[in-house]
Amino acid sequence: AREIILPEVCPACGADVVLPEGQVIARCSGGLVCSAQRKESLRHFASRLAMDIEGLGDKLVEQLVDEGLVHTPADLFRLEESRLVELERMGTKSAEKLLAAIAKSKDTTLQRFIYALGIQEVGESTARSLAQHFGDLAPLRSATREELQAVTDIGPIVAEEIAKFFAQPENESVIDELIDLGIRWPTEERTASAALANQTWVLTGTLTQLTRNDAKDKLQKLGAKVAGSVSKNTDCVVAGDAAGSKLAKATELGVRVIDEETFIKLLSEHGL
């Protein structure tokens, strides 16, 4: 068989090509600035779980890139109405609406911003863990691989991807630009010493005083991992009204179970 020699640098942007240990796909490490990844990275950046820029869909991303108006996510925040109205099917009202949506997205959360960066192996859940563990972007950007592996559910492969992303000067430059252009978020409470750090909780049944998503969010703020099923590794189950098989499983395994009233009291004790 003919030997295949992998390039050492990306032919599109010149960044290092990396082949993570244990994986079979080599990738460009150019991240936010690689032209070959540009359209997909912009789609991801604007997506609902990331910066949530309403109206910035696939076709518009194609137009903005093809017309040379946007090269990196930071360029989205430099767009001007006079240039937008020159695009096909883009009238004044549509341009104004898009610019308003882009401006609105500047007020975000650290979790959304981390996820929006498109770091390999960092999905929504990992972005949330990073935000809660580090509390702000600065300590995350300077974190060592060992410090990253101290975060819940982050192993050596994910830690390596995160460290490499922030080590790329081009990525650092785009992040600095985004912050200079007004993207901001409230500082998260760090969960390193949180009451429920490293615990796994399960929600079951109907909660009457808060929604399932609210309950999940509050548990995560206290450092807990919220799982969808009960196992021997579950630390506690919150049982609402009409709790079914999960409650039965918890009882069978001897897992601690609390009712909604006790759960609300626990949250209150921790300022939630």
C-alpha cells in the first residue's frame, strides 16, 4: 500500500496539523481563523446554544463569507448596514434586524461563549463545566493541562484540545477582539468547593415550584452532574409528583431520595 504522508501544516491557513493520541483523524488547529473551516465555525458561533444570533442562518453565512465581509467571528460585530443592504435579498429592514440581533448577542454567558468558540471536544456540557469551574475566561485561557483535568468529566484528550486552542496566537487574537468589541458575561460562581461538587443527581417526577431545567441549572451551579438515569453511582434522587421507575430503581439500589420540599430548602441554604 502507498504510504500517506500527512501535512505538518494546514494548506489553507498554515496552522499546525494535529493528530490527537488515540484518534485517526488529523485536524487543522487553526480554529477561528482557518479559511477552510470559516463557514462552519461561523454557523456554530451563531447557533442557538452558542451566541444565539437570530436570523444568521446558513445561507446568510455563505453570503457574508463569499462576499468577503466576514473572516472571523469578530467581523460579525463590525458589520455595517450600508454593506449588508448590498447583499442579495437583504433590504434595509432585514439588515437592521440582523444588526440588532448581533448587538443583542453581546450580552451572553461564559458557558455560551466557550461553546461558541468551537473548541474540539468541547460540547455544551463541557463548556458549562469549564465555566462553572473557572468562573471567568482569564483563568481558563491560562490553565495548564493538569488544571483542566481537574474539571468534572475532562480527561487528557479534551484537556489537550483546550490547551492547544488557547495556545494558538490567532485564536487568542480573535478572542481579544471579541471582548474589545463588547462581548460580556457575568462572572460565574466557581464550583471547585461547591456543596455538591463531584456528585451525581437525578431528577424524576413533576416539580411544582420550579421547572426541570431550572432545577438542573441550580444543581449544576452547586457543582453536581445531573444524569438521566439512576445507577449505583448516583448520589441523590429528587422525587417530584408521580415519580416512577427512577424512584423505584433508587429505592432498589439504596440511593438517597429527597422530595421537592427538601430540595427547595437545600437550594435556599446555598443562596439559590
